[in-house]
Amino acid sequence: MTSSTGPFIAAIDQGTTSSRCIVFDRDGRIVAVDQKEHEQIFPKPGWVEHDATEIWTNVQEVVAGAIAKAAQDVPGFTSADVKAVGITNQRETTLMWDRHTGEPVHNALVWQDTRTDALCKELGRNVGQDRFRRETGLPLASYFAGPKARWLLDNVEGLRERAEAGDILFGTMDSWVIWNLTGGAQGGVHVTDVTNASRTMLMNLHNLTWDERIAESMGVPLNVLPEIRSSAEVYGEVKEGVLAGVPVASALGDQQAALFGQTCFAEGEAKSTYGTGTFMLMNTGDKIINSYSGLLTTVGYKIGDEKPVYALEGSIAVTGSLVQWMRDQMGLIKSAAEIETLASSVEDNGGAYFVPAFSGLFAPYWRSDARGVITGLTRYVTKAHIARAVLEATAWQTREITDAMTKDSGVELAALKVDGGMTSNNLLMQTLSDFLDAPVVRPMVAETTCLGAAYAAGLAVGFWPDTDALRANWRRAAEWTPRMPAEQRDREYKSWLKAVERSMGWVDDEDAS
């Protein structure tokens, strides 16, 4: 793919729909990549699971695949040229496994899974969603890992006893991958990093340690939890396979990894990743900014012994997966790329608005009682208008989050750095710029999640000297600037907000269980 010479850094991205491994050179360019999808398991409406054993097998395969491809394309390449491996992962997806056998006790509960809705209400007691917000930066929602761990402890027979006896380990997917890479049941390292720990609802943002009081309220024993480490340090070495002996030197939740890969190292810099869902993060420096507008306060990253950097985050549950739904469930398009052609065949949305609240609304509403709606339908509306409304849904939801960030931080968005699979859709990028009234910038390397993990691992082993060297690698590929008249933007935004209102209150409490 490139005429790179070594040495190199590898990154494993254990994502929601697939796992992949990318090998990067010193310029942050991709040398080789291998990827494999895993099964999405839907046992009941609103329940989403993954088979963690399948995922670990896939991770081993894509690592071997990427290294084999690098050996093919780069003269003289050997795995000894790989100086470190970094990990990035789907966040909040929750797993428990037996420390002696390495066997998962149940499928992993995926971040999108809503089975802990009722439990979260119960945990809120008389305080409600904000019960643990001051310490954790998070509202009580089915999205986060702590309540999922509690669900497993309550619902897998005998699990609580095994956990209290010290036989069970809890982790998000970074912990599972690192534990297995570094030896598994034969001495694997049980760690997580500050970014992933900040998504459990069990870590105190102020001192970056597990909060005993919250763990007790949530009913999760402290002895199952991994050790919290920085995002860029050597946790251990790969024990077997093609990368045996290579240091495992970073872990970052996927959205924080993208923030890092987009080199948003200065306060006020923001990125938005358009994948299955969409996640926008703004660097807030060393300040923990409590959100009053429905955003999450989270750890952006922590390099070794340096001070942690915090971020505000807005998450949208359904964006890329809405395009997949149009393809797989509705059969309106044959491939994801086709949506742009279809949507471009009409001038506008024909008055139709699509609110994809399939698993409730995330930021800035946090309404698990919402469900998807299409509003404004008339006989005039065609499938092309619906396709356009699908793309606009992603852009309007981004606009809502941008507004909330400005309100919380007092910082106006100067430009938005974007990445992820959906950024290849030029119509969507133009629509984003129009709705945000700000430039939208796409970098040369769209795989910024993997790149961020590679950068952090490289910093940990001295492959790159400092963040300035990483910033020098960042290159712009394309930029879109606003072309929409202000009054049209305001009028359509108003219609969008009306549509969002119509999606709320759909599920009654008794339906939700």
C-alpha cells in the first residue's frame, strides 16, 4: 500500500461490528490492514450481545492477517519491526469471565443493549438520573457498563458467589483483549485505562480510582474490577502468536482514540466519528466540565504520568446503523454507498423527518422511552426523500450536540474534524457543514480510531517523541463550507425539533421491562 520503511506500530480496533488490525508507519500512514466481522446477537427486542470468544478468535486472525499483508507489501518486513501494539475498543460493552479458565460466563452485553433500563430507574432511587453524576460525569442510563455488570451478577446463576470468591473478572473489551494477549489464564494482565474506566459509572473522575461507595450501591464487588492505568504505558507483552514479545502499550475507548488520532490536543478542539453510532468529543483540558445540557463528562486521555485531559461528549445511538437498517430490514438500498446517490436525486427531504430513536434518544435528551418515527409524510414523499431524511437525521443530531457543547463550555465550534465510515458520503458532509454553519474537515487518514491507539502506544515506547510530532502528521484531505441560507437552516431545525418531540414517551414503563 505504501513504500514505508520500518519500524512500525500496530493497533487493534475491537469495534461493535468487527475487529481489525492496522499497521502504521512513522508518518501515521497505513501499511497493512485486516478486518473481520462478528455476529450481532439479538435475543429479545432491545437486547444486543456479542460472543466474546468469537471476538478473541477474530482478533488473533486479523493480527496475523495484517502482519502477513505487511510482510507481502514491505520488503524485508518482519514482526520484529513492530515496536508496540495499541488497543482501541467499542466502549461500555460488558463482559465477565472466569479467571482460571478464561471462559466468558455469558455473552458480552453490548453498549446498545437496553435491558438495564428498569435497573437504572431503580438505582436512581429518589434522586433520578443524576444520582452518580457528580463523581462519574454520567447520567444513570442503560448505556454504561456498571449496571450491565450488575445485571449479569443478578441473572447468571451462581455468578455473584463466584465473583465474591474472587474467581470472576469484569472488563470492557479492552480488558478482555489485553488479558488474552498477555497470557490469559496463564498470567494475563487485568487492566483497563482511564478512558474505558470512565464509561463504567464506577470510576471517580476526580481521582481516577474506583468509587467504593458507588460500586457498593450498584452491587458490583470491587475484586472483579481491573486495575485502572493511563492510556499510554506498557501494560505487558504479547505472549504468543505473530506479535509475541511486542509490548502492549496503549488502551483507549474508540471515541477517545479518535480524539487522539485527530490530534485534538488543545482545549476547545473537537472531533466527530460517524460509525454505527456517532460520537462527538471536545477537549476541555484539565477542567472537568459538568454538563447541564445532556452531555457526558469523560476522560479524554492520559499519557503516562502526565495529568489527565478531560472531554465533553455527545453521543447519538443510531447513524450508520440507520443506513444498514434501510439496506437490510427495509430493502430500500442494496449497498450503504447507494444512499448518497438516492438522496442526491432529490433537492430536499420533501417535508419528511426521520428520528431514529430505535433504542431511545441519547444526548442531549437521554430518553429511553423514545422510539423511531418518520414525520411529515405526504403522498409526495418518495424513497429518495426518505433517504435524504436519513442522512439529515445524522446532521441534525450533530447540530443538537454542538449547541449543547457551546452552552456548557462557552466555546464556539470553529471547525469540526470528522472521521469514520460515513465520512465518505460527500452529501452528508455538505449537509453537516450547512446545518452546523461551520467548516467540516476530513483528514487524509480516515481510520483515526486505530491511529489514535497507535499514536498512544508509540508515545509510550518512545516511537514518537511527543504530541507535537503527532500533530505534524495530521493532514487535511477535504473540507466543506456552509452554503445554506440562515433562515432555511432555522426553519428546518425547528421542524426537526418538532419531530424529535413526537418520538418521546412512546414506551410506557410497563412495556419497557
